[in-house]
Amino acid sequence: MADTPLVQKVSPNPFEDELNIQFTTQVEEAVQFTIIDIKGSIVQSHRLEAGVGQQQTRLDLSVLAPGVYHCQVNTAQKVETVKIVKNRR
């Protein structure tokens, strides 16, 4: 199952304060979520220990300024990046 995408769904996108990420892991492992701005700077980082199978986490991104970011999701086996957009309130 090496070709199973890590990230299944990111919602809402665009978002205002919180971002929900559904992802699937093949083994119990640490998952790192890194938020990167358009300049390539890391602006936030979150880590969690995930079990096997479909998982979901909610990231509080309320401190970010409105704009375009990338959410990089890392495990020991995979790295995937998703474009996300923060709207103004």
C-alpha cells in the first residue's frame, strides 16, 4: 500500500481559524504538520503520535495572517504538501 496517499482531505480550504486534516498511516508513527508561508519560512509546526489507519487532527491556525500557505505532512515513509488558504474574518 505504498501508493496510498498520506493526506486524504483538508477542510475547510479556504479556512478562517482551524484546519481539519484527514490522513492515513500504515504503521503507528509520529506525524509532523509544518505550515510554511509563501516565502518558504516555517510559521507553525505540530506533531502527533498516530495509530494505524485513517486519522484526523484539527490545527488551530488562528494566529496566521490571511494568505496562501503550504501544509507539509511528514511521516518516516512519506512527505506530502497541500496548498492551503487562510481567509480574512
